[in-house]
Amino acid sequence: MARQKLYDEGRTVSDISYHEFKDFDGGDYPSVIDFARPQEDYSLRIRISKAVLNETLRDEQFALEQPEGTEQVDLTQNPKVK
């Protein structure tokens, strides 16, 4: 898969592109993922430098602490979202 677009009532809500496929642990996976949410005017680029398949994960690996000096924005409160 190279691109995935998700729609809601004819509007694009997510546009995800996968680029630069590399061999990670015996499988071809994208090393760059571009994620856009046009309704919220939000985009994100993910660069993957290392991938390990089927590794056991611990609960604490899913805890994301907000970096000091940053602002948390609730996108559900964005007036552009309908």
C-alpha cells in the first residue's frame, strides 16, 4: 500500500502516504509515513529508523509524557471540525 485516504460524508478526514520502503527484519515496510488531517489543519511525518517485528511490549512503553514547555491542544475543540 502506498496511500490511504479516509472519508466522512465525502470529505477527506485522513490522508496517509507511505514512502521509502526498506527491509526491516525480513519484511518490506515504509520508513517514512506522512499523515494529514485536513479538517483540523494537522499533519505529521513519521520517520522509522529501526523496526522489530513481534517483540514483546510492556505497558509502560505506551505512556507518553507531555514534554515540558509544550501546549496540549484538544483537536475536538477546533472550530474547523464539523
